[in-house]
Amino acid sequence: MLPIPRVDMQTMTLYAELFEQLQMMEASRTIADLKGSFATREVNGENYVYFLHYLPGGKLHQVYVGKKGSQTDALIQQYEEGKRESQEARENLRRLAAQVQAGTAFLVDKAMSRVIGALAEAAVFRSGAVLIGTHAFRAIGLMLGVRWFPTTMMTMDVDLAAERTTVAVALPPVQADIPAVIDSLKMGFFAVPAMNLKYPSTTFAIRKSQLRLELLTPKTTKSDDPVVIPRFNCAAQPLSFLSYLIEHPIPAVLLDTDPVLINVPQPVRYAMHKLIVSQVRDISKKAKAEKDLHQAFLLLTILKEERPDDVPPAWEDLVSRGPKWKKLAEAGLAAMEKRYGSKVIEELVVLSR
């Protein structure tokens, strides 16, 4: 097998700077980051100031600021200054993103990144959603400083996973209306009807396009019925074994002209989860099962070199979740060992015996 291409140190330094600046921007969001403007209205001879801005999804929202005076004038001035600073910061992010793209030969699917970017701007990831699947695999590779082979990257599906509820500590929960967000993109998305028409849709698609957005959530009961996630104003399809994958997600960069922060699974959990997923796909999805094993193998190859201490505890956590988890994980491990050899996974082979 050909060696996995690595990203050069200079580009990874630029990536680290891009990641740090995105985190700083995310942590220091202010009113200046809102898309909107101030407006003055006269009521009974008095002038009052309102702020008009767009909610996630594109809905115009009006906020009363106060009676026009020195305080509102100062606020408007601060907003204008903040917008200029924010614009300068975004221009710098675009420059860094372009440099990283040039250093990695990273090809961006504009339709896909537009959807994920809109979800990020609408606070979907701040409210706990995790990007999974191949697009997460791509972001993880960039984070680890590798360029995956094209055969591991072919998909137009955007898979988004989230727990049904979140635990809010000191802060109010963030709401993000996913149907409104994708509708505001004007890309032609429609809700794909569920097999049972009495259930809400969990998938959005575009006619005559392979681009799809699927919403998933960990399966906690025996039922396969869609689960409503109120903070996203939509439903998600329960999926077995997903809980392990999305526990303790980490931030990563969605690389595009306007880069954004997303949440992805921990690399080692992504790899371990793929071992199980490869064993539960039916025979009609053999090609996807092969891709599962390939992605798991590539990640474990890198992790063995870069973060070997991550692997044993992640494996032990996986197999401790029950006999079925253990059986499927070991079957996936055996299939990967047969397909790629055991050098990269010899520690796991020992642990599984």
C-alpha cells in the first residue's frame, strides 16, 4: 500500500494559526457579528432606535434598543467599528484558508461546504451537533496533517448527529432552526418523506442532485421511530452504536473560502466506530463496508505513529459496552487484519484475545 501523503510543516503551521483564530472569533462573538443594521422610527414625535438583524435561517428580527440619544449613538458607533474589525478578521481568515488549501491541494465541494457553513453560522455546532461521515473524516485528516486518497472521499452525503437533549450549565440553550437554515440557502432542498408517512422526515435532499443532509441521533430504545430534537426544530433518525462515536467531540476546521469551526468525532473513536459499522451493513452495501475498513485502517495507521496512547483506552471503552459491541468490533478488526495485515493493529489484536 502506498504511504499516506503528509502535509508539510509550513502548511500545518498555517492551519494551526487558522484554527486558533477561528476559535478566538467564535469565543468573542458580539453584536457586530450579526447581519443587520440600526433603524430609527418616529413615534408620537419621539425617535426610537431598533436593530434589524437576521435570525438563523434568514428570518428578519427586530430588537428594540432604546430612545435615540447619546447612549444609542455610542452603541451604533461601537457596532460600526466592530463590523470593520470583524471584516478585517474574516479577510485574514480567508487569506489563511487559501494558503492552507494551496499547501494541501485540498479540493472543496462548494455546494457541500455551503450547507455545512450555513449550519455552522446558524449555531448548529454551538448547540451540540457533530459532523460525522466522510466529511468529518476529511476534516480529521487535515487536523492530523495528512491528505487522504481520493477513493476514501467520494460522497455527497452530509451526516449530522446530535443527542436528543443537552445539559445547559449557567447558559441558556442555543436554538438553531435547521429546516429554516437550509431553506434560506435557496438550493432546492426538500424534506424526503419517511417510509411511514405519519413520521417526520429526517433527510433533506435536492432533486437531480446527490447532495443530501441526514440527521441522526443515538438509539436509546428499541424503537426506530424518528426522534424530535426541539432545539433544531426537526427530527433525527435513531442509530445504534452512534453514542460512542459522538461522545466528547472535538472542534475542527471546515476548509473553504470562508472557513468555519465544526464539531467532529475524536479520530480514534471514528476509527473504532468504523470497525463496527463495517459489520452491520447488509450485502448490498459491500462497497461502503470496504470504505469503512479502509478509513479505519488509515486512521489507525496515523494514530499508531502520532498518538499511540489513544488507541488502547478507546478500544477498551468500545468492547466494554456489551457483548454485541465486542463481537462486532472484533469481527471488524479481524476483517481489517485480513484485508490490510496486522502490523498497524497488532496491539488491538492482542487486546481482543
